[in-house]
Amino acid sequence: MDRTTLEEIKAHLMQTNEQYRELSRQHHQYDELVEALESKAVLTAEEEVEEHRLKKLKLHLKDQMEQLVKEQTLQQAIG
């Protein structure tokens, strides 16, 4: 699948799938929190743990979003 088609599927899901929108919103929120931590010159031990936790959460959300994209791709191929 080419990149344009993949982007079109993601755009379609953003418009039509509440679960995908919520996952995307949460992913963006975690991304902003990680960026805020990464912008600091030095992190405390607690901040390092939080950064690691947020990155894991972001990855999990991304996996869920990719699963929805795969399901939509399959649905389009069948339909």
C-alpha cells in the first residue's frame, strides 16, 4: 500500500471512527508531555520514569491505531 492511500485511510478514520479519534487525541497529548520532559536540560529520577511510562503508553496507542488502520484496509479490500 502506498503512503497516499495509508494517509487517506487515516484521514477517513479520523472523520468516521470515534475510537480512532480518541486514540489519536491521547497519543498527541502524551507526545506533548514527552516533548515537555525532553526539553528539560536534566530530568529527575521521577521524571525519567514518567518519560519512559509515557513513551510506552504512546507506543501502545500507536499499535491500537495501526490495528484500526489494518482493519479498515481489509474492509476496503473486501468491500
